[in-house]
Amino acid sequence: MRVLYIIVIQIFISFPLPVWSQQAEEDLKTGDLRLFQDKYSEAIQAYTVAIEQDARLWKAYLGRGMAYAKLGDYTNAIADYTQVISLSPYDPEAYYLRAGLYMTRNEYNEAIADYTKILAIDSTHAKAYMDRGMAHYKLKNYDVAVTDFSEAILIDYYLTDAYYYRGLAKIARRDVRNAVPDFSKAIELLESKALYYKDRGFAYYILGEWKQAGADMTKALELDASLKPEIDVIKKTFLP
């Protein structure tokens, strides 16, 4: 048995990987460099050459998908991410990238399926919980969205957007009083985000707490003056 093992090792030493496979790796590196340089068309060309030489090179599909996505070609990007998944089904990155494009295209059920697959692979993926919550929020599944945002927070206490969007989901399901602490926690963790103040102010207006609402709207405008038209509409709607 030991003699057979030695013979196998000698065969691999005597016959290295085919030249085309080594060249594919070089083209992959070129594609990665062009992607890093924001030269997306050139990256696609390099990745395509690598794939033509070695169709098993899933990293080339992944890079090419990212380049297509940067150019706004979501159809080809999704196709490449799907190919990555077929070649490396237990790597969550391609699922996450594909789900993000499904979200961009308002294909929320498809995104939910991908986020769910990620969580089956890695149950500690906080962003997958948060983004799946966003997809449910878009579908008006507010109770499910709140649950997903809560799971994200349990994994990552500092995921400020999870508090923020949980607050929005609570408002949507008419649980306004309990939305306020979520906005407050988001503000506590990230004081520079105007939207957090604006939507806490919105909650305060719904609750009839005018002073707190006014203070939050003023702060929101200090941070982002472009919110003025939206804030003016809110004030016009709620102020007596």
C-alpha cells in the first residue's frame, strides 16, 4: 500500500497541472486586478478567458458577476452567481450577491429564498437576517420582518439599520409606541444618520408628542437638508 502511495505521488510530480489550467489562474488574477481598478469591461474579458480555459473556476464566475453588476447588467450577473452556486453550493457569498440583485429588481420572494439558503449554511449571518427582513417588509409581511430584524440584532448588537427597519415595521403594523425605542437605539449607536431622527420624529407626530417630534425633525434637517420636502409634508399632515 505504501509503494502504491509513493507511485501516485510520483505521478503527480512528473505530470503537473495542464498549462491551460495554470493560464486560467493567471487570467483570473488579471480579472481580479481589473475589477479592483474599476475597469469592469476589461475584468469581464479576463474572467471570460479564464472560464473558457477552465469552466470549473467558480471564482471567475463570481468576479465576472460582480463586474456585470457594477455595469448594471443584472441578468448576466445573476446567471454568473447561479453558476457559482452550482459549482460551490455551500459558499454563502454568491447567494448573498444574487439576493441583493433580486432585491434591486423587486423580486423579493427570490431574494427571501436565497437569504434562507444562506441561513441554512450559516445561522449566524446577521446581514442575511436583516436583508430577509427587508424583503418581508417590502412584501408587507411585517410580523415576519420584525422577527428577522430581531434575530439580526441578537447576532450583531451594533447593526443599526436592523433597529431602524424594525422600527419602521412596527409603525407599519401600528405598534408605534414600541417603534420609538428602536429608533432611539439606532440613534444611540449612530448619531449622524438623519433618517433615524426623521422617522423617530414621524413616530412622535403619530403619538401626538409634538415637542419631541419637532426636535427630531430639526436635527434631521441639520444632518441632511434634502429631507426638507418630506419633513414639510409630515408636519403639514400632523400638526394641529
